[in-house]
Amino acid sequence: MNEPDEEGYLRFIEDTNKREMSNAETYDRALLTLSSVLLGLSLTFTQNVVPLHTASKLWLLIGSWALFATTIIIVMASFIYGQHSFRIDPPP
């Protein structure tokens, strides 16, 4: 019977963790970029196309701005938390 390849398993786990971290960073960056761009576009749209005083569903626009801003804040907080978690020593 073959012995399990413990070193290979540990390399696989390390590689998987690196890939997951990279995917999470890419996702966070994309979410932050998308939120910032859409917030900027909506602000530009209200200035140049539909003035705020003529908007019929102004509460939806303000709600979307609040959600965009919340998304940006949460993603930035996740960056800070992620960096902080790397500095914490793992439990024994």
C-alpha cells in the first residue's frame, strides 16, 4: 500500500490558498472599480442628462448612491481587515 504524499498535499493546500487569495483580491478590486465607475457615471448623468429637480424617482437614485458608497466602504474595510489578518499569529 502506498504511503500518502504529505509534502505533495501541503504544496497543494498552499497553492490552493494562494489561488483563492488571488481570486478574492481580483474580485475585490473589480467590485471597487465597478462601484466607483457606476457612482461617477450616475453623478455625471444627473448633471448633464437629467437634472435632479426633474427626476421622477429621486429616492431610487439616492438609494443607489448610498448602496454604491456602502459597497466602496465595505470593500475598503475588507482590504484593511485582510491585511490585518495576515499579521495575526495563528493559534498553536
